[in-house]
Amino acid sequence: MFEKPESRPNFPSLEEDILKMWEDKNVFARTIRGDKDFVFYDGPPFATGTPHYGHLLAGTIKDVVPRYWAMRGYKVERRFGWDTHGLPVEMEIEKKLDLNGPDEV
């Protein structure tokens, strides 16, 4: 069965042990070596403005879906974000400068 956990675990040491095991077993590389590709287009994290609790669901989906397909044997390349990362900032600057769209910029 399972060993009884320590009452005062050394979390940094546990983390180092887990990272070493992942490195020794080449765990991450094994998750992206599938023979079929699975494409998951992940947009910017907060393209609609500043972060809020509603982003938790999207973040969870962006984590769970690629993991599921990797565990099904697909090659899932992790590439995050698209070219709109700066969009919320650009929109705020346009408001501050009283500009209306790309033509006025």
C-alpha cells in the first residue's frame, strides 16, 4: 500500500526529488513524442483586459485538454500566446490619447 507521510515534510527536498525523477525518466519529452499531432491554439492569457476569476476556467481548459491528448499518445507542442498579447495595452493607450483605431495611430 502507501507509506505513511511525514508529519513535517521538507517540501523543497521533495520537489528536488520529483524534478530529478522527471529528468532521469525523461518524462516531459515522453509526453511530446507521440506519432500524431494534436493542435491546440492557445490565445493570449488576458486578451479581454485585466485578469479576473473568470480566467480560471479558461486556464484550466488550456491545461487539461493538452494533457489529456498527450496522455492519449498524441504529440502536443506547448506554444502559448498569440500576437494579441499587447492588445489590451494598445486599447488603453488609444483611449488615453483619444485615438479611434489603427488609422489614427
